[in-house]
Amino acid sequence: MPPGVVRSGLMAFPITPSATLRIVSAAALIAASGLPLAAAEGAATPGLSPTPAAATAAPATALSSTNLQSQILELAGTVQVAPAGSTEWVAARLSQPLKPGDHVRTGIDSRATLLLSDRSILRLNQSTLVEIQPPTQSISRKRFRLRAGKLFFLNREKPSDVEFETPLATGAIRGTEFLLEVDAADGTTKLALLDGEVDLRANGQVTRVEGGEQALLKPGGSVAKSPVLQAVNLIQWVLYYPGVLNLEDLHLTPAERAAWKDSFDAYEAGDLPGALRSLPPGAAAGSEGAHAYLASLRLAVGQVEEANTLLAGLPVGSPGANALRELVAAVKTQTPPPEASPGTASEWLARSYRLQSASRLEESLTAARQAVRLAPGFGFAWVRVAELEFGFEHLGKSREALLEGRRLSPRNAHAVALEGFTLLANHHTTEARLRFEEARRMDGAFAMAWVGQALCLEREGATSQARQLLEVAAALEPQRGILRSYLGKAWSQLREDALADREFGLAKQLDPADPTAWLYSALAHQQTHRLNTAVRDLEESIEKNENRSLFRSRLLLDRDRSIRSADLSTIYEAVGLRDASVRTSSRSVQEDYSSFSGHLFLSQSFQAGSIPNPFDLRLETPRQSELLVANLLAPPGGGNLSLLLSQQDHLQYFDPRSIGASSFTEYRSTGDFSESATLFGQVQGLSYAVDGQYSLLNDRRPNNDLRSLSASTQVKQELTPSDSLYLQAGYSRNDGGDLGRYYDPASANTLLRFKEAQEPNVSLGFHHEWAPGSHTLLYATRIQDRLTLTGPDPNALFLHQAAGTITSAAHDPFFSLTLHSEYTLHSIELQQIWESEHHTLVAGGRYQQGSAETEAEMTRGLQGVVSSDSTSPDLERLNGYAFYTWHPVESLHLTAGLSYDDLTFPRNVDLPPISTAQDHASRLSPKLGLTLRPWKDGYLRAAFSRSLGGLYFDDSVRLEPTQIAGFVTSYRSLIPESSAGLLAGADFETWGVGFDQKFPHGTYAGISAELLKSDGQRSAGAYTNSTFLAIPDSATQTWQSLDYEERSLTAYVSQLLGEEWATGARYHLSKASLEGRFLSIPAGAAGLASLNQDEQAVLGELKLFLIWNHPSGFFAEWDSDWYRQSNRGYTPDRPGDSFWHHNLHLGYRLPHRRAEIRVGLLNLADQDYRMNPLNWMATDPAPRRTIYTSLRINF
């Protein structure tokens, strides 16, 4: 096959890639709130399926935005309502409407939550009396009056339309949440502002109270302000305390058991509010155990002070007292009492919570299991075990514990909510929503039931209502920073960016150690074009990742870090920090090999570093392999099934949409045009992407055009919670001229034409997850590639012989070629992934079989047909591999691998005259890698690898790992195709060492060195003369050896400047050497020296860039590239070149990246140049001044 044509890659990627942000689940929230993480991340518990009764239950109550009536959302204990104009108090009920003039009061050990008609939320403490007042006549503002007691207020929608009154003051609310307390005796008013502003009017004066301040107003006095020191102490009555007491541990008297039987029955069934309601009026405790029981019920409604008073009267060691004291310390994150060995099931269960608060998760699970061993009938303990097992993704054990917990305590809201999350993960959205509604009815103060229902509504497309439920959850437990993170995330999804920022800020204040708020604020900033801030927030999130050990195992912490690293890689790329992006995506794969997001972004990094020309395919193998692994590992809807465009340039916080689309269009003044589009979505457990692409590359020089058309469909179907099926089908067509890169454009073949079609390409993949960190991948594919090539073949060899001896050798420029080739490949690969806390093993095997049916006809001037050959040789490859990584500590990863390849391939079907023979190669290839973090944000990496190449794209159809320690170890080819064409069965050897450092204040720097080698032999077609005349008329074959070596050194430094600018420099020095020898031609033959190659090219590339990204969406980029190349060993000589290449880009992005329009001017100085293609280049400079415009749309 003459230079300028090579079989194209697999379903070519887009001309310009775009970033894909991973789908963010509610997993962290669920885990942080005491429910398991895996439920919202796609893991599920087998055996927990919707019941027939659930399937026919009434739909869950939603908060309609059009409902203007106030109502009661939640109540516990004694809650009563007196209608307007009446003094008769009646028992309140859930969802009861409230009208202006209605009064609501709570009794002792009681509380309630009200939703006002403007979506304001009031959380009432015990002994509280509030009145829903009519709007004022002058201004239509919603009003309420607190006559006595305490309440918590939250509103993020129209808070300026709300006023409150107390006996001593009135307040105008402006974007706020606060605690308000009125003394029933004299009306003394206390106001503590967590966020926002309140104008407090009293005694004819107005005092503005701001977030972080509290105000005190006594009768006849003025307002006194002071800072809020410990907000958690002020709102401790809204903290949620689970049940931890086993009644058998309390040594209750027979009289107490008889008198309080209804309460005890409700408690053992898991119904804490019901247990409190069922206490006899005026119940008084006699035994120490009964005192502890009353204290636990008061904790259930947040009455910590009263509970502590009861506990204070109990001696150390009394039944249940130690357990409750330890629980209070755990919930309030206080310093625990001196640690003593638990002796009862109650104490072991409380110890489980305390150990979790200290990030000792394994010990926490052990403690919960010990509680179950001591008390097998203790329902709260079984549910606790189920939660923790689910947090570790021990799905079978979690299922068993949950079923037992549900049997023993059927009215336990935690257990019902956990079952709801399980159903939601299995895509049983309707049944899950009913479970969450059931949990809400059991315990309306349980915030996670509201969160679960919000997730269901989001899946059903009711985003606004989902946000309202999350706001209720935040009001129920306002001290939980992670609930604020998810509320902020919901506001961002609704494009209320200011409100989102407020919630993220509160989340960071409430729980500075939690990385969730930093993660979500980073993703929100990325969508609103505050990229530098996004980088800093996401880096902070990664820095705080270890803090999640409170509810995450080591394996899951590594997964979290991997996902965050993948996100950071994307934002680095967006802000212009390309080197940092590539390094970070590589670390993401290393941190958690079974996480799809790292593989996906690594694939996109390889794509971003590739020349948009199907002729140069060095990185096709790692790019394609990483994408295949990502698509197989991804949960339905979680990956980027599209082969062309990013599915999401905007965040989706809960679940993917049922349908979405993306498109990219670009036009250049040279006449180049490209259009790519994808339609994607998810329906229940099925995700899909339908791609289409058309591109036209016009002549950069004579006969350099290319037309491409491709289409494909990818489908991912979840079969069970642990099994998924992946299907891909598509085709592509290309036709064009000479696509090779030439030092002298005039030497290109102006008459060479080709047509290529891949149809149909069909692939089938299967993924089974045996357990967390244990995955089996199966991938099978069939690819058929048809190529037709016509035109002159000026490189045909003529070996002149005399008396049977070759006397001279030269290229004969008078030959023309007609070649038809059909290459069919069948490939199947099985891979197993095992991961544990300190070990990762990836092992597998691949079998490939194919054929290359080829017909080649060579004609020469008046001679006519000189040779006409046909052959159908086979390709067969047997491969096995194992890669083991040991990371004894977080800062060190050591990798060792070994692969074996046995390859049988056609000897020559590319360089006519072709051969019918086959060749064989086998190789045992070792791999070694090291990644060391010697200090903070410093990474030392080194790698060595050997591997065996393939024929065409067969080695790109693989799951086998392609990179170690951030260095690529497998390539489709190393020798630039423009210099030597393809070399089948080449041996590759790679060495690499590098160091990267992130400095404070946004500075990134690194240096790396690589040595790449490729060597092998190939058979090339040639002609000899059969008579004494120097006329090539007889076909033959001659052997050629090719040895390629590339040494490179790369150094970079980048800097973020303020909030909007980024700049940097990168220098790459590459020395490429190619030695080619025709082994079958006698050393004394004339012309042999001109055929043999001893070529060398040294290329230095300096890249400078300056990027501006404004929060409004406008952006500008300037980059200047300096190239300097020197060449040796060419006849005629190839003088070096030195030149600058300047480019300017301007554009605008819509909020949330719904669209981007960009215009640019490439090669501003219209600089002509000549570059030797022996140096592989990651970018191809525009050969003349070029204007381009592009439009990207996401919807």
C-alpha cells in the first residue's frame, strides 16, 4: 500500500472533543445520613422487590408549586389546631390544610413542621404556639405570629414577602433561615440568624440582623446583638436521634411493662413517634431503666436538655444510660466520654454510632454485629447492620439483615427508607416512591424519607417539586451540611445559581470537613463559567476525601477519589491545563480501576491529543481500549455511550434524562466542514446513544481531501442489579486522496484515490459485578473493512538482476495500482478485575481471528498488467495478560504485569505485489510501573513495558490495560505512517519517568522523559526482470527491517491567575531515528544506499497560552507555538525549519453550557513551513491563515 493511505481507525472520534461531567448520584447524602451509599449509586440488594400491595398503593404526596394553601407536613407527639375564630383545639393530622387565622400548638415532648403557602417552612419545637396571619392590607405579605416557644424558619424562594410577629417585635425577612424563640411568660424574643437578613422592628426602631448574628429583645428594652457561637446547640432540638435501647437491657419492672405496654410495643416495632404518643398521660418512671427509656423518647423528638436531665440523675452503669450518653456525643460530634467496653446490646449499638462518628467504619460494623449477637430480636440493631453492610456494598449480607430488621420492626422508618433506596437503584421508581411515602408517614421528621421521594420525583421529571422536598429535608435537619449540598445542587439544576451558591456556602460552614459541598459547588461553577473557582473547589474536595471515612470503606474512598480526579481532569482541560488534565485522568484509573469515569476521561484525553486525521493513528489503541472499558463498567446512563460527542456538557444531579441531544458544527475558510450529532437518554434500565457524523476536509495541498460519513447506535441494558449488556452497531465510509504528511507538499501523490467502508460493525459486551471491586467483562466484536485503492504507485521496487544476482535497486515511478481488500475481524475477550484495599489485579485473555481477502493489480505504462494477485491469508491472535498493583499505603502504587501474545498474520497484503504467505510472531512481554507521592501534591512516576503490535486495528479492539503509571504502553503503531507505512507484528518497548507537582496558589509544573522503540521486519513486493532487458516483469518479495527510536523530554508550567485567567508554557523536545534496511538485496547493489534509511529528525516545540474565561460566558484564548526542527540522513537534504504559529479564539457560552459559539483565526501570520513527518506531532499546525467558526449545542 503506497504512502498516504492506511486503514482508518474504528468509528472515528469527533474532530474536537468536549468534556463530559459524570452523573452525580445522591450516594454521599444517603451514607452521611445513616443510610447506605450504594443504594443511590446503582448497587442494589437482591431479593427486595416491590410487593403487590405496594404496586397498587396510592401515589405519594408531592408539594405542588400551584398549591397556595398552607399545610402540616410532619408532626410528633401532641399537635393541635384551633381554626380561625375558634378556641376549640382539635388533634392535627398530616397534610391538614391551614388557613389565615388558624393557630397551631405543640405539647410537651412534641414538634411539628408547617409548610406555608409561599413555600416557607416552619419547624416548631415543643410547647410552641404559632398563628397563621392574613396578609397586611397595604402589602400582600405572608405573615405568621409566634406567641410562645421556638421555631426554625427556612425559605429560599420569595422570603422578602414574609413577615413574622412576636409579642415584642416584627421582622421583615430577606433571604434567610433563622431560629426564633419567645418566652411564654414575658414575650422576651430571641432571634438567631444562620443566613440572610432580618429587619427587626421594636419600640419604633429598626435593627438589621445578619447571618451569623443573634438578637435579644426584652420587655421595655432595645435590641442587643451578639455573634452566634454554636449554632448546633441552638438547633439541637431538630437533631435526629435513632433508637439504640434494647428493652431487655433495661430491667423494667413488671408494673412498668404492663402500664407502658402500648409504648413498648410501638418502640419494638421501630415506631419512635408512636412510642412517645402511646405513653400514658403523666407517665412517671420508677426504675432506672424506665428513666433511660423516657430519655430515649425525648431524644427522638430532639429534647436533648430534658433527656440529659433525666440521664443526670442516673448513676454510671445504670441500664441504658451509658448507651444514650454515647449516642448524644456521637450525634452532636462531641468529645465522647471515657471509652469503656460495652456490656449490653444497647451499649454496642450506641458504640457503633460513636465509632462511625470517629471514622472507624469497620469497627462500627463489628459493634453493630455484636449488638445483634447479644440480642437477636433487637430490630434496631438489625437495621443498623443492614445500613452499614450496604455502605460497604456487601449486598447479600445487607439484604439478609434488612429482611430480619423489617420482620422485627415493621414500622421502622429507617428500614422502610432503605428498602426504598434499594428499589430506586433497581429502577422501580414508583414502588420506591411509595416506600418513601410510607417512611414519611411513620416518621415525618426523618429527612432521608423526604430525600428519597425527591429522587423519585426527579426521575419522573418533576425537578421543581424534587427541590421543594429537599428544602423540607434541610429544614428538618438544618445542621446537616450534606443536605444543604444537595439542596444547592437542586437549585443549580434549576439554574438558580445565586441560591445554589448560598446553600453550598452554608454546607461548607456547617460541616467544613465534608468534601461534598466542595465537589458540587465546583461542578456548579464549571457550568456557570467560573472555571478557576471550580478548579480550586474540586481540589479542596479531593483534599477532604479522607474525611468521608466516616461512612465509606477504604475501597469506596478510593472510588470517590477516582471520580473526583476524573471530574478534575475535565475542568483542568476546560481551563487550559492540558498536562495536568492528562496526569489526573491517569491517576483516576489507578486509584480505582473499576470506576468507569476515570477510563472515560482518559480516553477523552487521548482523543484531545490526537491529530484529526485518520491517517495518523498512534493513540488509537489506548483511546479505544479505555472507551470500551468505560462503556462496559458504566451503569446504564452513567457512561458516555456516544462515540462522537459528549452526552453532557451540563450537570445532571439525579438521573439522566429520558432524551437529550448534542451537536457540534464547524466550518473553516479552507472549506473544511464537519457536523456531529448524538441523540441519547435513559429509560428505566436502558440507556442509548445514536451518533451521526459527516466531515469534509478540503485540500491543504493537491489531492489531500477527505470525506467521511459514519453512524452508530450504542445501547446499554441493565439485566439485573449486577448484570448489564452492551450492544454497538454502526458503519462508516471514507473516500479521499493522499492523506500522508509530507516534508515537501509537492511530493504528494496527486492521483491516488481511495474508498473505504466499515459495515456492519457489531459489538456485544457483558458486565457482571460479583461484589464490590470484583467485575467480569466480556467483549465480542465483528468488524468488516473494505478498501479500494487506485492510482500511481511511485514506490514500487525494481530489482534489476543479471545472471540471477541483483545488481541494482530503485523505485520505478511508472507503476499504477488497483487494490481491493476486505479485512474481517472477529474478536472475543474475557477480563476479570479484582480490587481490595491494597491490591488490584486485572487478568484476561483475548482471541482474534480474521482474514484479509486482497486483490492487487499492478500495471506499468505500455506493458499493461505486470502482476495480478489475489490472496486470503488469515489473522489469528491468542493473548493472555495479568496486571497486579500493590498499594501498601496511599502514597505508593507498584505495578507488575506480564502478557503473552501469539500472532499469525499475513506476510504482505499492503505493498504489491502481494504475498500469499503468512508470518508468525510470539512474545512474552513484562510490564513494570511505580507511582510515588513523596510529599503533598508531588507525584513521581516511572514505567517500563514491552508489547507486540497487530496488523491493522485488531490491537485496538481490546480491554487489556494500555497505560501504566501515566505512560502509554500499547500503541497501534509507533513509526509515523507518513514515514514508513504500517509495520505488522512490530515489537514495542517503552520507558518513561516523570515528576509532577502542584504548588499552592494555582501553579502546576512537571517534567517527563520517554524512550519509545519499535522494530520488526516486513516483506515488501518488488519486481525483477526475467530477461536481459531492464524491464520489471516478474513479481517477487524482499525483506525490509525497520528500527525506530524516539527520545523525548517534556516540561510544562501552568498558572491560574485570579478568577478568570490562566496561562502556561510547555516545551517538548523529540529526537526520532529510523533505520531501514532491505535485507534481501546484496550490499553491493547499486542504489541500495538510497533505499536504505538512516534518518533522524529533532523537533523542539514551545507552546505558550493565555486564556480568559468570564462568568458571563465570554471567553478568549491566545496561543503561540514555536517550532524548530533539524533533519539528518536525507537525500536530497531536508533543511530544518524554525517558525512561530499564532492563533486567536473568541467565543461565548450559554449558562450551563447549553451552547457555545466560537470563532478563531489560525496561523495569524500566514506562516508557511516544512515539517518532517518523522517526528510525531500531537497537533497539526494550519498551513495558512485560516478563519473558523463552530457551534456546539446541548439540550
